Amino acid sequence: MKVGPHFRTALEALQLNLVRSMLTTLGVIIGVASLIVMVSIGAGAQSAIDKQIAALGSNMLQIQSGPGNMGGGRRDQVGSVQMLSDRDIRALRDQVPSIVAISGQINTTAPLVYGNANWTGRVEGVGAEYLEIRDWPIAAGRGLEPGDMTVGAKVAIVGQTVVRELFEGADPVGAELRIRNVPFTVVGVLEAKGQTGFGRDQDDVVLVPLAAARARLGARARSAPDAVGQIYVELGSSRDMLRAAEDIEAVLRARRQLSATDEAPFSIRNTAELIRTRTEAQATMAFLLGATSIISLIVGGIGIMNIMLVSVTERTREIGLRMAVGARKRDILIQFLIETVTLCVIGGLIGVAVGVGGSYLIAGFAEWPILLRADTVVLGITASVVVGVVFGLLPSRRAASLNPIDALRHE
Amino acid sequence: MSGQPLVACEGVTKLYRMGAHEVAAVRDVTLTIGAGEYVAVMGPSGSGKSTFMNLVGALDVPTVGTISIAGRALNELDGDALASLRNRTIGFVFQQFNLLSRTSALGNVMLPLDYSGLTRAEAEVRARATLVRVGLGERMSHGPSELSGGQQQRVAIARAIVNEPQILLADEPTGALDSATSEEIMTLFRELNRGGITVILITHEPDVAAHARRQIRFKDGRVVSDTGGA
Ligand SMILES: Nc1ncnc2c1ncn2[C@@H]1O[C@H](COP(=O)(O)OP(=O)(O)O)[C@@H](O)[C@H]1O
Ligand SMILES: [Mg+2]
């Protein structure tokens, strides 16, 4: 069986009805385009969350002051007794054996000055184990050590963005960095970590000891001198995650004399939870994606089937003639199938172009993370081929089942 | 010539159901046609000539009886074998030409070769040669609408013979043509017959029939006279 002549015949037939053919493929165009846009959005969101999980580390827990919802306004309502504190950290270290490292953290934003250069950046007061928990290597100098955790130690570690903005080629290690006008000595430089999945620059940071942050930068809650904003915990293995989260919650509740039903004034975020969120988001996305594109592809397929049935009727005499000069049923079947698939693939290619363009437009305007992958394009074209075969079958079989003399006599 | 006839009809009847009753378009026809014959099929309108021709051309199947072409009983052949027979052994010329209107003369003549397993280049060479043979060497790339009736029928004849069939069937091939053009077409059929192809053609016109060496006359679906054969 040679496909060449059938393909040529199909193209000729489509050319003869160019406008009709194009209108017919509209459904497939929309279907494939929406498929591509949706898959690209889905893949983009997925990769953003993947990046976020990678940034946090897979065996890390984050405990946040305030209830589950992390709206900034609610934190002020949390009373001093309920704030997370250094005492909580000591209790957790003693009572939860799967914890291998733990660190409190307080954040502030402060003006940074080195020589004549200045910059406003994020300053984090952290414990000695913080970098280990975040799995964040040092590029130069040293990290924070237990000895730095005294009120007098005014040392700082700087992120790559701060290095770039302030030091302009000078070696930051040993330099004096003024943070909110307090001189700190830079002892180390962090390696680049890049953006979080949601676009925050993680390298725009200065790490200082927790004690120094409280004493020198005023970064503390008014009512509790040892309060922290959040606690970072590293576990021995990621498999302990859920168990450890329960243990931590139990310890923190017990310290606050809360029953199991009281709302906790803190929330535990772990990467398992993020992964679960991701799975849910993905499922929703997949459903929307599936529904939209399957519906348009089915509608498009039915349109194409319809137009091919019309075409078979219009060309009944041609079919009879082809049979009279030697076409087998199979030849007619394949001719019409190829014609339908060609129509769909043309629609599919236009759909791919529209989808790719649409994805970039959305990426540009909505500033959503979009990930356009080659296999998405392949998927779009495959979908159009499948639509062609499925919806071409009925018209093609109808054409092939014609009897030559009846077809020739058809008016 | 071999002992076997090229076309053999044995008690062939074709019934059409018309509402409640049945009409016999062809009744109990038994005849043979040998290789190389030139046969005119005649008879009044509605006498069953076209029905007979379609049966011989393997486009239709008899209700009763058997037809053999080149020694092969059609009722024993499957769809693919019948398609191959129509492709290689039989050429059919229709009264209304039946050309693909938006395809060039050359494309129309190449049509049977799409189903013959030839490469496009081989098919084109053969189709061109055949168009030259029917006297249409000039206007091969023109579509049917740019050709006269006689030229269109030449294209149809070229299409019928492009695969060098043994039998050429023509159903009133000059019915839509003026008399001068008819004469040219009949000359072409005679030349083809001289070249060895068996020609069976339906005609109303006695002078057209006079070209043939044998005349078979139909009336009410039966053969009422046959000037030759078995
Ligand atoms: N498809 C058909 N359905 C019903 N009757 C038909 C059909 N084809 C032909 N007939 C009838 O069979 C008879 C023979 O027709 P046909 O073979 O076309 O005659 P001719 O070609 O000699 O004019 C006519 O009475 C015609 O009405
Ligand atoms: Mg007739």
C-alpha cells in the first residue's frame, strides 16, 4: 500500500475547499492550543513548586508563629506566651529525638552600608545550625559558629546579591558592613541559591547571629525578649517528617497547656505538605486541562467528522469512479482517513503555533511561570492525529463501503 | 486465440426491486465473447444494455447466473480481486465521461495507476504515452472544463486503456457528442480493436454499430439477436 498518492489526493481535496477546511479545523486549533497553554501553565507551576521544595530541603520542617494562615496582620495578635521562643527550641531539641539540627530565625529589612555603597536588604538573625538545615554552602570565609551566639559577636554572612550590590569586586570577608548603622564584620559569603519558586531572591540576604539581631538591630518582639519568628528543623530522614511534625506539635502544645482541640498559635509547614499541595494543584490543573482540551478536541472532531461525511456524499461519484478504475475498499478507506488526519494535523500545527504564542503572552502579562516543553508540542500534534483517526473512521468507512455502481449512479 | 472465451455469461439475470414488484433489467442472458472481438450492443432505451455492461465490467453483480472474465468466475472473487480485475483487465468508458473535474487530463489518466503499484514517475510516463496514443498530446495539463466534449471523451478512453486492459467497455461513448466528433471517437475504438483489445460498446446509432463486426440486440432484458459468437 502506497500512502504517497493518497496523501497527494487528500491535499488536493483539502485545497479545493480551503475556506471550509480551515473553518472545520477551528475546533482542533482551539483544542490543541488550549492543551498546550494549559500543559505549559501546569508544568510552570509544577516547576515553581519543585524549585521551592528544593530550596527548602526535603527533610526540613518550618514552624511559624501564628495559626495556619500566615497573613501578616495576625501575628501581632499572638500574645507573648504564645510566641515561639528560644525556650521552645531547647524543649524541642531535648524532647524530639529525630531532630538533628534546629535554629530560630527572625527577619528584618535594614539599610546596609559598605564604604560609600548602600543597599537595603533582608537581614536574618539565625542560630548556628541554620546553614546546615538549609543545606546552604559557604563560598568563602566561614559560617556561623556556636561561639558567635553571644550578644557581643557582631559577625555577618552575606549572600551573593548583597556581595554584588555592595562590594563591587572587593573581598567581603573581613570587611566592615554597617547594618542599620551598627558595624558588623563579614566573616563569610554564601553560595548563590537563586530565586524561590515564587520569585523571591534568596541571595539578597545578610545572616547575623540571633542574639546580635535582637540586641543590635532591634529585631525582636516587644513583649518577649527570646521570641523568634520561626523555627527551622532538620530531621534525620525525610521519612520521619510526619511523625516528627506530630511530636513537635505535641511538645509545643504541652508547653502552652493547649488541648488537642484548641487552635494552635503556630503552624508547622513541611515539604511533605508542600508536595501534597503540589499534587492537589496538579490534579486540579490536570482536570481543567483535560476537560477544556478534551471538550474542544471532541467538538472539533465531531465538526471534522461532519464535514467529512458531507465530503463523502459530495464525492460519491468520484468514489464510484475510483472503484471502477481499480481502487479497493482499503484504498478508499485510507484516502479518506489520510484526508481527515491531514486536516486535523494542519489544525494541530496551527493550534501549536497559537498555543505557543498564547503561552508566552500569558507568561508576559500574567507573569505566571510558564514552562513550554518539546513533549507538550508532540502531545498536541499526537492529539490531533488521534482526533483525525477516531473521527475520520466513520466517514472513511462509509466511503469504503459504497458499492461501485450505486456510487457511480449517484446524482 | 485460446479456446477459452474472454467473456462468458451463463444464465445471467439482474432483478431490481421497484416498490412491491421486481423488474428484470437483464433476463437469462447466455453468451460468450472471444478475445479480439468488436461487439456493438444495441436495443431500445431501458432494454437492459447498461445493466448488462455493468455486470460484465464487474461493477455490479447478477442476481442469478455466472459471469466469467478471462476464465475467472466473478462470483468466486473477493472484493480485492474484483478491484484488481477492474484495474488491469477491464477498461470502462462512460457516456458522461466521468472525469474528475478539477484534475488535469494527465491526472485523470493517471488515476487507475494510483492503484497499480507504479511509481509516480512511471505512471506519468505511461499516462503521457497513452494520451498521445488517443491524439491528445497537446492539452495534457488542461482540466476537463478547458476541453471539448470529444477531447474529454479521449481523456476518458485514455484512462480506460492506460493499464492495457484486455477488454474495453463503452456505454454510449458518443451519446453526448456531435456526429463529426463521434466519427473520430469510433475511429479511435476501431484502431484500439486492431491493436488487439476486445471492444464492447453500447450504441443507438446504426452507423456506429456498423463499425462492429458483431451486433447483439437487447429487448426487455433479453438478447433478441446476435450476429455472431456462440
Ligand atoms: N438501479 C436501478 N434500480 C431500479 N431499476 C433499474 C436500475 N437500473 C436500471 N433499472 C431498470 O432496468 C431496466 C434496464 O435499464 P438499463 O440497463 O439502464 O437500460 P438501457 O441501458 O438499455 O437503457 C430499465 O427498466 C431500468 O428502469
Ligand atoms: Mg443505458
